[in-house]
Amino acid sequence: MEICDGLIDMMAALFNVSGRQLRSPKRDSKDVARVRQIGMYIARVTLCLNIRLIADGFARDKSTVTHACHLIEDLRDDEEFDIIITRVEAVVSAAFKHALSAKVGDNDYK
């Protein structure tokens, strides 16, 4: 779950929201929820974490993670939104490159 914690901190900094809000199991404003959804999507698509690990890390159900991934993928049809996600993916990939390369073969990350 260390990777999820690091990702949540990174999302909080990039989008100027509270890490506490992103970790909270409570419903939040649409802005906080959207940042959380982006974080879950990045965790799944960019970091290749499994859904259970993401759900635990973000204090959400597996179905919520799946919904977030589908939603963000659909929103990427908007060019401006896609540019933002592409840039976040690049930052996250660079930040976690070493951690992920050290975890190759670990089932928690597939």
C-alpha cells in the first residue's frame, strides 16, 4: 500500500487537494472525488496495480475502482482532459519508475 500512499500524496500536490480527503472513506465534493478517480485510474493503468490493492489504498470498494477507471477512460475522449491525464501519467511514471522496476514479478502489482 506504500505505492498508493505515495500516489495519493502526489495527486494531492498536483491537484491542490487534501491527502486526508483523498484517503477518507466519506463522500466528498465533486472536485475531490474526480481527483480520487484519476488517482485510482493512474494506479490501475499506469502503475498496473491490482484492483484490490487500489481499493484498499483509497479506502473504496473494488466496484468503485472499476467505475473510476471506466469513467476516466471515457472522459479522456475530451482532448483537454486527455492532455492533463497524459501529463499526470508521465509524472507518476517517472516518480515510481524505480519502485515499479524493483517489484517486477510481484503479483500485487499485476
